[in-house]
Amino acid sequence: MKELQYLNKYFIKYKYLFCFGILTTIAAQIFASFLPNLISSTINTIVSNFSPDADKHLIKEKLFHFILLIIGTTLLNAFLTFWTRQWLIVMSRHIEFDLKNEVFRQYENLTQHFYKQNRTGDLMNRISEDVSKVRMYVGPAVMYTIMTLIRFIVVVIFMYHASPKLTLYTILPLPVLSYAIFKLSTQINKKSTLFQQNLSTISSFSQEIFSGIRVIKAYSLEKQYNEKVEALSEESKKKAMDLAWLNSLFGPFMLALIGVSNLVVIYFGGMMYIEGTDGVTDIGTIAAFILFLNMLTFPVASLGWVSSMVQEAAASQKRINEFLKIRPEIKNNTEEHSEIKGDIVFENVSFVYGDTNIKALENVSFTIKKGETLAILGKTGSGKSTVLQLIGRLYDTTSGNVKIDGKEISSLNLYDLRNSIGTVPQDAFLFSDTIKNNIRFGKENATEEEVIDAARKAAVHDNIINFKLQYETMLGERGITLSGGQKQRVSIARAIIKDPEILLLDDCLSAVDTETEETILNNLLDFSKDKTTIIVSHRVSSAKNADKIIILEDGKIIQQGSHNQLINQEGYYKELHFKQLSEKEMT
Ligand code: ADP
Ligand code: MG
């Protein structure tokens, strides 16, 4: 229950909806409680017809009068019930919306570290299933609780007024009903959670099959996978049947308990009427009590259902709270605008990946001035990508400083920093959207011309216009699949269109041929004249025109200098240079 207190801020935010909801509930319950008494009076009026000196005309008139009252009360009650739902359920939808957004904002703030520790399926569950369960608490659960409470008080007052003793008999079986339903609902919820879990296993399993379908077909593993899915489905069927069994118990069980309660009222009420004791002096009172009882059974039964709903909501809110409590390691430390020019300095930077304890960089120092180009070369795993991640402040250094324009990187406005960097990551990621929108991701309001210009610079325009729909071609799941080199170039166009102060290219020419590489590098030469550029590569051809070249090995700088300096030095660069020269000659 403590967990659910987190939601109180939302009840306060929607206090008007909440208060109106409660007020209409009170009014609706009061009007509803008039009904049994009206019906009781109607029945007594009919019964009075049996007495020998009855005035038929007068009785008919009275009857008509009561019927009008019953219709009026019912309509009023219906109208108020409608508004109760409008206020309270609408409030719960508002809260659901706010909570979803809150969870999503938190997702966006959290760092890569978090995403590596959590499975996508779990993240999806937080925002969909857990939030839905919480909504059941802020909506239906709260509404039924208020309704039950008020109805109980009002009805008991009415009943007590007529006959205290019969009131006692009437409400005595109700706690049993409520408890039994609570037990049953808890079981149903448990089974339904199991069923849901199984369902999500099946869907993530099939999702993986769909994305790996080419591999599965190539290895002709269809039969094995069919069997696996069948086994999972079989389990799901069993769970669904368990659930269906419990669900079918629910209705008959409730009816039986309500039936017993009705019998109690009829038996004891009848006895009291025959003896003429305890306030039961007419048939109408017994009828009124049966109606009162039936007014109570549904809300009292729903209390059982509500408590199990609240339990579930608390469990869900607990998971949500745990995750809202996580503070992202990387925070924006200033609201002030930071103008980024592009001088970059690394001072004795070391970096250890917290989750694996891998020391990715050790005492790395270098300087690049605005407008210069730095090339970083080295074997895989030597720390090249890590350098770029530190410049985008996706991580903070373990020791040493990264300075931009002479300022500590963590003192800059994080959003301004990232906005002035154009990154082309090693594994180009494209969204399932048109090519145009994928490029425009770097600059949302870019014009058609700007998109084409960026694509030209990235040497991918000619490929794009060969597609039937050209820039409107859909990529990804429902569209075409680009080749590795095309993906890299679209990803470069995305960074170019942003016109950033700092351009970071992480091995993004690995899948294009040397000729295209040459074209792109030449285009970039002009484009990046006044920008700071870092090119990560494993080709000398990408590095040779850079103002400065760094060679990394196991996180340490083992060589640095210009192309001319390095080819005259024994070491990695010279070896690579000659190896790649001879490869070029051979082809
Ligand atoms: P490069 O780009 O030169 O191939 P990286 O900078 O990607 O090298 O990686 C340097 C080292 O850090 C490697 O040993 C790699 O396994 C490790 N590493 C890279 N990224 C992560 C990460 N997100 N979490 C943990 N370790 C990582
Ligand atoms: Mg890398």
C-alpha cells in the first residue's frame, strides 16, 4: 500500500474530478436507496386492495403516483451514475496518461548502462501492463470502494430504520461473500499472470524467429522451431484452461451466495411478519429488504474483487517506483545555453566500463583545434569508439578530463553539447520510416533540397534515385533492406544535414568500396573545413589527410603524428600502410 501513495500526487492534481466524482456517488447512492422503500410502499398499496372496504379508484391513483416516483428516482439515479463514471473513470485515464509519460521521460533520461541491464520486454511491460494495472486502482478500484462504502452506510441506515434485527440477519452473510470473492479473484489474477507470462514468452520467441527467419530457413530448422512453438502453445493452452475453469466458478459461486442471503431474508423476515414483531409489520418491508440486500451484494462482492485488484496494482506500482527512483548517471548540470565551437582536449583520460570492469582507455591525452581533423586507428577493442562516446558524454570519464573549448565537458549544457555533435555510429541504425525522414532525423525541418544535398555529399543520392519511390522509399520491417554500405551512407547524410560543429565518424566507411570512400572523404573535406572532425577507421586511406593521427592499442596511445611522420616510423601505422598498399596493387 505504501507504494501506491506515490499516486496521491495525481489525485491532488485531478482533485476537481475526484471531488465531483465522490459528490455524485453520494447523491446517486442516496437516490438509489429510496427505491426499495418506494417499491415496498407500492406493494403495500396493492396488498391493501384485498381488504373488504378498499377504494379501488384511490388505490389505482396511489399506484400510478408511486410508479411515477419510481421512474423519476431511477432516471435521476442513472443520470448521477453516469456522471460518477464520467468523473472518476475519466480521472483514471488522465492519470494513466500522465504516468505513462512520466515512465517514458524516465526511459529517455536513463543511460546506456541501464539499457544493457534491462530486457526490452521488461521495459515494454512497465509502460503498458504495469501502468494498466495501476489504472485499475486509480479508476475502478477507487470508484467501487467509494460506492460500496457510501451505499453500505446509506442502505444500512434505511434498513435499520425499518427493522434493526432483520438488518443484522441481512448483512451477516455478506462478509463471507466478500472474503470468498477475494480469495477467488486472487487465484484468478495469479493464473492470469501465469498465462500472460507464457503469452509474452511465445511472442518474444516468435519475434526472434521472424527476425532470424533467413537463418532458420538457410539451416532448414523449420521443423525444430515448429516443435518448440508447439510445446509453448501447449503450455499456454493448459494455463488458459485453468483460468477458464476458475472464471466459470465465479458466476455460479456468487449466485449461490446471493441466493442463500435471499433465503435468510425471506425466512427470518417471514417469521417476523407472521409473529408481527421487530418492525416487520407488512409484506412490503420484506420486499424492501430483499431489494436492499441485492443492492448490497454487488458492491460487497466487488470489495473482494477490488482488494485483489489493489494488491496487483501495488505490485505493479512497486516495480514502477523502483525504476523511477533510478537517477541517471549522466545529468545536465546547467540550464544556461552553451555555445560550442569545437576545440577538444583529452587530459590523461582513463575509462573503465562499470558493468564489465574492462579498462577501455588508459591515460589518453590529445588536442584538436576547431576545424582540424583527427584520425584514430587501431585494432578492434582498442578503445576507439569509447573515445567518441566520451566526447558525446554518453559516459563520464573514470579519471582525467575531457574539455571542450577549454571547459570541463560536464559543465556544459548537455543538450547543446549533443546538438552540436553529428555522430555516425559504427552500427548504423535506421528507423522503419522513409529514407527522407531517416536523413531528416538530423534536422527535423530540413527542406527537400537540403536532404538531397546531404545525400549527395554522402554519395548515396545515386543509389536512392534508383529506387522506385526514391526518397519516399520505406526502410526496415515493411520496406526495403539497404546494403551495409548504403546504410552507412544514409547515416552519414543524417549527420551532415545537422551541420554540426563536431563531426564524429565511427568506422562508418568500412562497408563502402575504396573509390566511394575517396568520394565521400573529398566531399567532407570541403564540408568540414570549419568543423572539428574525428574519423575512426582501420584504413590508412581514410586517415592520411588528417591533421593528426592517433594509434590506439589496449586503450593506450602507442603512436601519434601526421601521415608523413608515421610512415617514416617503425610501427603499426607503417605496417598497415604497406599492407594496404600491396592489397590495393593486387586488386
Ligand atoms: P573499438 O571501437 O576500438 O573497437 P571499443 O571502444 O568499442 O573499441 O571497446 C574498447 C573495450 O571496451 C573493448 O574491450 C570492449 O569489449 C569494451 N566495451 C566496449 N563497449 C562496452 C560497453 N558498452 N560495456 C562494456 N564494455 C565495453
Ligand atoms: Mg568501435
